[in-house]
Amino acid sequence: MSTTTKGTAGYDRRRGLQAFDDTKAGVKGLVDASVTTIPPIFHHPPDSLATSSTATIPVIDLSGRRSEVVGEVRAATETVGFFQVVNHGVPADLLAEMLASVRRFHESPAEAKTPHYTRDLARKVRFNSNFDLFQSPAANWRDTLFCQALPDPPEPEELPTAVRGVLLEYGDAVRQLAVRVLELVSEAMGLAPDRLEKMGCADGLSVVSNYYPPCPQPHLTLGTSRHSDPAFLTVLLQDDMAGLQVLVDDDGEKRAVWADVPPVPGALVINVGDLLQLVSNGRLKSVEHRVVANRSRDRARISVAAFFNADLRQTTAVYGPIEEQVTSSAPPLYRSITVEEFLSHYDGKGLDGRPALDHFLLP
Ligand code: OGA
Ligand code: NI
């Protein structure tokens, strides 16, 4: 066995990962087995950044005056890269039912879950723990049900019964919101309102349903490692438990700190993804964020991330800085790439703390 497979503590990391994956039960399985110490595969090095008590993520009322809303969207997307929206048009009961169905799935018996456990990217519906388990330096205390919902949705029978009645309906509703937000973002960039949608930025949709069970040693691990999102735009539904944090500049101190994205009842969280940063030539910010491990004793945290992307079947479509965003004082920052090229770089790398977009910077 090569020494490179051994962790610094001398244990065989590769074997630990395989044993965990073979259970097909995720971290929920460990919690159900009442573990009191977490396996070393979940150990992260300590994070030295402080948590901000003052930085706030804006909440935007989409029913406000359009010119004001566009201004607020511009300010948020060009700085923190995150905002929450209220009066967004997705019915409250659909949000509640989506969260309830995700809980139902992750809390259903093993027989209902293991048939969906897979890392086969050809399957549109995949349940697993840590999509990057075998690539990333440290695993996260999180299980996930992934669904490729657009452009070509799965047959209803491919979906676990727990989410069958609601997941695709939720996807449709959240797509309408994403199209509206892309219009606001286009206007904020000085482009025609339909420009980003016409480029295909919301033709693909992955609905990623996360389950963060209570963690017995939350200070040693994370719910989701720091990363930026591999998409144009993300719409996130979180339940009433905090945990999501965004990297912001603490203006007083000129250093990066973690700012909480506090749950706001009925709101959805929106953030700029790497590909929007790319096409905006760096004007809009795809900001790193993370989820701390769940510190509660007995309640799981649930979130549903809707990632809007191009239609991956259009394998030759290339995305680069939009020409109107490139000027003599703002030369192109990134080269043009296919979304497939971007995603294979992102997935191959895993959540290792480095921005995926840097790989495509022009010299
Ligand atoms: C993600 C993500 C945040 C959360 O899935 O990319 O950042 O609260 N999720 O689960
Ligand atoms: Ni994310």
C-alpha cells in the first residue's frame, strides 16, 4: 500500500473512505449507529478565519419598484455575491412541502434509500454522501439527493417516492424565479433583460437536496467545505436552522471573515455562480461559502440548492466574457470554455478550497 493513501495520523484513508461508502447509509447511518466520535475521514484542519457579527447579506423585496430592485441586485451581485429574496412568487406551501419531502427521504429506512445510492454520473437521480468523497481532502457531515431536473427530467419512477410528488414541481417554480432574477441581473449589467436567459443560463437545472444531521464533534468537521458554486445562478431553500456562511471583507479590518446567512422565514437565498462571474468578466462575484457542521443535538438541517446551468447536451456551446463587458480598461479575464469543460475541472478537483475559475484565467 502506498504511503500517499495514508493520512497524517497514519490511518489508511482510502480504506476508511471505501468502508464508509460501502455502507450506502451516509452520515445519517453513522448518527443512527450512535457514534460519539467521528471517523478521521471527516477531520478538517482548523479554520483560522473569524466569524463576523456585523456583516449582513441583503434581503431584497422583489415586489418593490423595478428600478430600485435592479439597483439592489446590482449592489449585491457586485459585492457579497449573495442576497435573499422575499415576495418571490414561489408559494410558501410548496417551500414547506419541498423541505418536508427531503426530510422524509433522508429519514426513510435503508431499503428505500440504498437503491438510489450511486456515484454513476449517467444517472439523473443520485443519492450519496459527499459527491467528491474520493477527491476532496476531508469529507463533510452531509448526505445528498441529487436530481438532474432539466433540460430532460427523469421519469417519475426514477425519483424516490418520498420526493416524487413535489421535486419537479418545485424545480419548475424555482426556475420561473431564476428567469426573473436573470432578467434583473441582465439589466443590472446594462444588457437587454432577456440576454442571460437567451444565452441558456437557465436551460439546465440540478436540484440538490442536502441533509445535515447532528454531528457529535462539530468543531472537527464541516457540513460543506468552502467552495463557490459550479453554475450560473443558485437558488437555495434553507430550513430554519442557521449554518450557511459567506466569505466577506470585514471593511474595518480589511480581512476576510465568515458572515452568517440567517434563515429568513419564507425567503430564498440567491447567489452568483462561477459561470456568471466568467460571463460578466469578473464584475459579478461568485463568492465562497460553507456550511458549518450541525451543532444541534437532535435536529437535522435541510437545504435544497437549485443550480441553474446551460444545457449540457449542447456540448459545443462556449461561454466567455460577454463582449459588452469587455473594454480597454476591462480586458477579458477568462478564456471561453464549454460548461462541460468547466464541470469536469470542478468535479475532478473536489472541494479543495481553491476557486475552480482560477484555472481558466487568461495569462
Ligand atoms: C451548495 C451549498 C448551502 C447549504 O449546495 O452548494 O452551498 O446551505 N449549500 O446547504
Ligand atoms: Ni454552494
